[in-house]
Amino acid sequence: MTSSTGHSVLQLPVPPLEDGVRERTRDHDAGFVSTDPRFGHAHVTTLAPFAREPSAADLAVIADIAAGTEPIPVRVAELGQFPDGIIHLRLEPDEPLPALTARL
């Protein structure tokens, strides 16, 4: 996904949390709520910022990494909140996610 600030973000969607995160986001920062159904309000960021405009080669590398990555089972260990109201999750185990970021 490309943001208005000129970079893209690689993220893993978390569909079971989407409705709740979207509503909470609307309460704290309505401008961040997207009407684009492809936008994942509930997600785990794996790499940000990424490329300003990913090339076909960039996307092919990501597709290869995604195809070779087994599902990563995690659980929400703790819910935190930044001063601006944005929530974040601490996931367990956390080891597989930094490894994925390193591959990306």
C-alpha cells in the first residue's frame, strides 16, 4: 500500500481485529480511517517505510518471500497505547516477526 507521505508499508492483516481497530481509530483520528476495503487498519507492520514506488522486481521478491513463509501463529500478549491514541499490540512469540522483517 502506498501512503500519502511517499512510501509504502509491508503489513500482515489481522482480519479478526479489523472492525474494533477501525472504530477505535475513528474515535482518535478519523482522518486515518480509510474507505478503501483493501486498507488494513488492524495489521502487524513488517517493514516501514518500504519503497516510495515499489517496482515489479521489488514486488516479485516480496511475492517469493511470502510464498516461502509458513503461517506465523502468534497471540496478543499485551495491548498498549501511544500518546496519540494509536494502539499497538505486543505479540508472542515475537521471534518470527523480526526474522520476517530481516528477510523482507
